[in-house]
Amino acid sequence: MPRTPKILCVYYSFSGQTTKLVRAFAEGFVHGGGEAVIVRLHPVEKIHFPFQSIFSAFWMMFRTLFRIRDKVSERAGDAEGFDAVLIGGPTWSFNPSGPVLSWLDEEGREVLANKRVVPLISCRGYWGLHHWELKRAIKSLGGTSLSPLVFTHPVAEPWRSVGVFLSLVGKRPERMPFFGKRYPRYGHSSDQVEDARRLGSELAHLLAKEGDEGPKSGWRGLVA
């Protein structure tokens, strides 16, 4: 009889887009016969969405370009008994977000040591450095990084970059007569949310079948 796999989902969401993806993934994991525990990270000093000014947006971009941390108030606690850990968050200035980096510093080794870790990345488009940094951190903390789940905003460039920035500073580009035809909405599509749900279910089935041995060096075929 297949065992019941368990996954711990630790994530930060600035505008709510990562929340949609992580919740769908966890729902799929449960539908696939597993158990999921979700921990959302909140910065001690609140980061407002949308940004309160264009200056504050550029200041955050500058800070995260140099991977400055944003201390968080949550702890995931004991990860004993979990088969895998998911780390989710947006890409900020090509890097993992400040809250995710802070959590990795404070609790990463305790939670990730000897665990299979799934990176989930929500981004505008440039996610390679974000994934490299996460993979390096996971390895240094004693975990095994599986293939990432990457979800980019589904609008063509250059409209995507401009539209995301306008949305982050409180504008509504989708309502602008010229721009709205090329940028219909901010954030991830319903199809991407369903992909996250499907991938969660597939991982649960995979872990249930493979038991304690599980996937060691990769997650072949399960890349969004």
C-alpha cells in the first residue's frame, strides 16, 4: 500500500502571485494522496504592495540587487517526517527575495538538511540567477535541490516588464487604452495555477511510489 508523503511549503509572496501558485501546488499534492503544511513568511518591517512611490520601488530593486535581507517573523519549526520541502517566492532584481534569503539564513540548515527541496519561482522572466542562488544555498545547507518550478508572467516583452513595474507602483496598465491591448492583466494565468496544481499531484504520486528512496538528484519531467 502506498505511503502518505508529506511536504512543507515555505514561501514569501509580495503581491499574492506566489500565494496562488503555492496554494494550488499544495492542493494538488493533497489531491495526489499527500499531506501539505504551508508556512507563509512575513517581513518584520512590512513591505507594502503596491510600493508607495516610484522611489521606494527603485530602492527595493537596489537593495535586492545586493541580496540585502528582510528579517521575517515566522519559523517553520521541526521538519522531521517531511519527505520534501518547497521554497517559493518571487524574483527580485534577479535574486531570491529578501524575506526568503533571511529565512534561509535563520532556519535553513535546521529545515533543509537531508531534505529534497523544490524551488518554486514566480518572476517576470529572468530567473536563472535566482535559481542558481537558491540551488547553491540549498546545497550548502545540506539539502538536495530538485528541478525548479518556474512561472513567468505570461505576457510578451517589452510589455511585460513595463506592465509589471507599473503594477508594482500602483498603476493599472491593463486599463490604459493603448497599453491594455498588449498587457491584459497583471500576474499569473489560471492555466499556470492549474499547472502548479498538476505538478503538486505528480510529486505526491512520485514520492508515494518511491518511498524513502525518492528522487535524489533531479525531478525529471516535472518542470513548469
